Amino acid sequence: METLQPTQAKSKDIFAHNRKYIPGGVMSLPRRVDPELAFERAEGAYMWDADGNRYLDYHAAFAPAILGHNDRRVNAAVEEVLKRGLSLCGSGTNSLEGRLTELMCENIEVCELAQILNTGTEATMAAIRLSRGFTGRDHVIVMQGGFNGSHNDVACNVLTPLEKIGPRVSPGEYKYIPLGAGVPVAHQQLVHPINFNDLESVRYVCERYPVAALITEPILQNVGILKPQSGYLQGLRDLADKYGFILIFDEVKTGFRYSVGGYSQVGGVKPDLAVFAKAMANGFPISALVGKRELMGQIADPNPAKRPFVAGTYNGHPISVAAAIATIERLLERNGEIYRKLEQLGQRVQTGIESILRSHGITGLVARQGSAFCIYFMDHEPRDWHDLASNHDFPRDLKMRLRMVEKGIYFFPVEVKQCSISAAHSEADIDLTLTALDESLRP
């Protein structure tokens, strides 16, 4: 396989132009990576940059494109809405909203009522506000290494250097390390970061503060694929029942990628609230807050003192709702046939990568859940952020990703970021990827 030597002049020109008018030149700072590529088109499992170079995509826009880019049936559903003339009227409701929420309530166990929003950040913000309103408490537990959005409660402690948070403590908590400026210190004092897979630290915080909610991804997918240990999620459920806090599963990444019912259905543990986005509409902007009727009903409580304010002009936008309906209906076809295909492709890539690592004498493994995977250059799957940060070979990870991009395989060039397979990928695509990886790992 020949290494691509793409011309990137047009991408560089676009970035130079956009930096004059956009902070950092990108609309979301995590998109600012090297090499700077401006993508102009995407279809199925592939993307093309402004210079015409083609890349086999495993980034999937941070994982929404479960069906592949520009899926024809999803796009056709959007086109039908436009032809019908259904617009954002901003008053009352419509049949599309009813169809989407019905689909969700029928197929997501925790979903007794659903509220449609626009982004994962909006959904987690609403979930925490609802939890505080319901419990009358203010404090929130979050996970070190988890990402739950960009608002003040959760924009902290993701890829935090260990020198900033110190050694592992259990039971205990870590200092709130904001992802950026502008979070008031007084607000930080309401948020308690602890390590994933650490039930004793949940007890520790609950015995010291009035905790309204614990929010976690059921798999930490912003540091790769960091899985819950056996009994951990059930332990969270038991502690929520004991201490009276609301258990929130952030299924923005896990939801619809492994099951229409979310990872909570795969793992067999039911939270009080769950939030969905990303793969819900195959890349169109949408999110959802779902949960138990007694909680969700508070959003429309006749008593303003009990009613958390959850609103938005673009909530339930007909284009995104139509895309979500089409996506979910396709995922449900033939009793989840797409998920069986994705599992087969995921197993193929895992087996191939681990064989390549052994052939090169490299210590490493693939952590995988269905169609999402991450290569860890360490001798075991990490159990928490401290384990990962202490043992993973970060320089080798980044070097491998950059070499893959050079070969036209788009592994997002930031360490420990998950790779996502779509239904548009083929076995031939997987084999092409394995060939590129074999070459990329050579000295």
C-alpha cells in the first residue's frame, strides 16, 4: 500500500481564510487538529478534502454517522419534509414529533416520556436541572475522563494530566479542572469528579454532600472505550436508590450505536434519566432527554415552583426529527440486522489489529463495544483514567494515527479517541485498514 502524499494547498487556504473570521478557524475547538484538512464532501464510509484526497472515515464526526455519511433514506426523509412545506412553526406540535417520541418510548426501556432538544450539551444540562428541581439538592457527581457537554456542571476533567489531579484516591474525589476559562469557582464547588468504576467514592461524596445527580457515560467513550466493570452500573443503581440521587446515563455516544434501546438495555441497568444524540439522526442535529414519567412530567408541572425550565426555539425541528425517525426505523429493520453486521465488522477489525500488534511485537490490544473501538498500547484494558494515563503509550498512539491519515485512513489524530465503524463500511474497507495499520506500525 502506497503512502499518500496529498496536496493540501486548498485546505490550507480555507483555514487561513476562516481564521480571519472564526476563533481558531473552526466552529468547535476539538475539531482543530493536525493535519489541518478542510473536508468538502462525504458519502458512505468515505470523506474527501478540498484538494480531492479521499479518506476512509473512522471518525464519523465524533460518532453520529452510524449508517454512513449522507445515507440516502435519511436524506430522502428530510427532502420529503421540505417538499411537504413543513416548517419550524414554533407553536403547538405536529405528527412527526409524536411519531419520533412514540418510537423512542416503544424501544427504549427507560423512556416513559421524551423531550426533544438539539445537542448533547442541552440534554445533559436539562437532565441535571431536572434532577436538582426534583430532589431539591444542588451537588452533582461526574466521572474523571468522562465528557458530558460544555456547560458549567460538566465541562471538566476529561484528558486531565495526572500532575493536575494527583494520584488515585479511593474513596475520595478530585479537584474540578475546568476545560476552559469562565466557570465560576462557586459553581465548581457543586461538582465532584471521581473515577469511573469506583463505587466507594460515590458513597464518599454522598455521605458529605446533598447529591442531586450522578451523570456518567455507561462506557467512557471520550477516552476510547473504557468499559464498566462487572457489577459497576448495577452498583450505581443501588447507590442511587439508597442515597436518593438521580442516576443519569449520558448515552450521547453509546445510544443507538449498540442498540436502539441504548447501552442501558445492553447492560441491563435502568437509569432514572438518559440523554441521547449523535447516532440518533445519523448526523443531523438533535438530542433527547428521556426518563421515568414521574421525573419527566415535572417539565410540564402546573406549579412553576416545581417546573424546571426546558425550552428551545429549535427543539423538535422537523428536518432533524424526520432524520431521526428514518434512522431509527432503519436500525430496527429485520430485528436489528444492521447491528449484527456492525458486530461482525467490529470483530474483524479487532482480530486483525491484535494479530498485527503481535506480529510487530508491540504491547497493545483493542477495546471494543460493537462498532466502536480503540487501540490501547498497554497490556490490559484500562479500568479508569488513572490506569489509562499511567500505562498507555500516548506518543505511539499519535504517531500511528498520523501515519494512518497519511495513508488515507482517517483515524482522528488525537490520542485515545474512539474509532467508529458505520453500516456503510465493508469487509474490504476493514481489510484495507488493516493493511495500512500494518505498514503504519513499522519502524
